[in-house]
Amino acid sequence: MWITRCHSKRAKPYALWIVFERDAELNESHGPQRFSLLYICGDGVATYQAIYGGNSVSPKVLAIIQPGTGFGLNYTDFRDSDKILARSVRRFSTTKPPFMLYGGNRIGREGGYPTCCWPEYAVEVERWLTARTVVGLWKMS
């Protein structure tokens, strides 16, 4: 699940749910038959609490990518494992998401983000680098 903030205080909240399906001629070595991506432009903490806490479930992957900390107008730091998003994940989910996508704009020559923002996600599974961004997939240790 991707939780995002709107880029403007005037943006109307919206949600986009996309279901991806593997080509029929490909087998399981190419990934699951289906997976979905839920992209929400709204308050990240309230959205997490409503969707996951309200249903006593947790996502397989939580993404914290360019969370808008500092001058991005976010009222809390999603990267901080002691702040309200992490507390909500611990409180409102039956289990923590087993994976986290973490990254954003590249910092420095090597791309930055050498570790995940929440310490319990300490095992890097994969890393994707582009000219402008870096995103890592981390799993719980």
C-alpha cells in the first residue's frame, strides 16, 4: 500500500486502486498471478488506521517514499519509528507488514538511504536506482 500526502493543501483527496495480473504464458517465477496497488492522496496516518486498523489486517508492504518531511508540509515524520505512523502500525495491525519500500530523491553519489528508516526492517532484499531516485525493499529481521 502506498500512502501519500497531497502535494497541495487544496488538492482534493482521491484514491486509485490498480490490480496487476501476470501474463498468462508466464509462470510463478515471474511473480504472483495478481497483486494490487492502492494509491491514496489523503492523510497517511488516518488512512492507515481506517483501512488496516478498522479491519484488523496489515499490508504486505508499507511504502515510505519521499514522505514530505520538513518543507513538504507533512505534520509528522513517517520515517521516525517512534512517531504516530509507526505507533499506528504497531497498535492497529495484527502483525507488522513484513516488507517496507523506503527511499526517495537520490542523495549523494551512491544514492543515499543505506538503511531503512525503521530499525526492525534491517534486511535489504532489493534496491532500485534511477537518475533521480533510489528505493529499497527491506524485510523485517
